[in-house]
Amino acid sequence: MSEDFNSTTPATSGEVVSSKILPNHDRPFRVKLRGSVLVLVRLPNRRSVRAAIHQLSVSGGVIHLEKPLDEKLEVEVIFHIREATIRSKAQMLFPMWATQGWMQPFRFVDLPEECRDTLDAKLKSFVGGNAEGAAAGV
């Protein structure tokens, strides 16, 4: 039984059509940091794991870890971006094997509005210098 995913039926963002989720155009932009920002992940048992942030947005991101963490595990993430320190609870999502370790997405659980605004501004300034090059196709 085949499903037609190329339906011309209009759909709103995030709506499920034929068991496939359409992209949500309202989600925040993401910045690929490629490991240039380090993060400290505090586990519930008070131990810490160091990782590198691969991708980041105001809703969450993807970190590069040596060993994956359990899916749905609630942790605290602490990292510096530009002059700001971000500290928030996060929920780990399903990890993916990478060539050297694991890429594991996470989502912020209770990022305060003030921290969200700060992170948004820092992410925008992070890509601000690269915007002209990206627009030119460099």
C-alpha cells in the first residue's frame, strides 16, 4: 500500500498529512556552531559531562557527545555564547551515531524569557558577520 506524500491539499505548518509532518515555518532559526561552543551537561545524579554544541536555537540544539545519554533524561545545560552564560534545564532526545561519538538533540524545558531573549540576540550576532557571505553563496 503506497501513500501519496505529494498531495496538493493545502495544509498548515505542523499539520500531519499522510503520517508525515510538514515543516513548521514558525520555528526559530538554528545556528550551526560545529563544536565551537562547549557545554557542561549536569546529570540528575550531580555528575557532569562535557560536550560540544553542534547546532543551537532558542528551542534547543544538538550536542556532540562521546557516549549518548538516555532519551527523555532531564539535565541542566550550561554554556557561554559570546559574553552571555546560558543555564537551563533541557530534555535529551534520541541520539544518533556520528563518525566519532554521538550527536544528541535536546530541547530546553524551562528557558526563562530573559535567557531566551539573550540567547536569541547572541545567536543573531553570531551569524551577523556571516550573513553577507551566506547571501552571496560563499
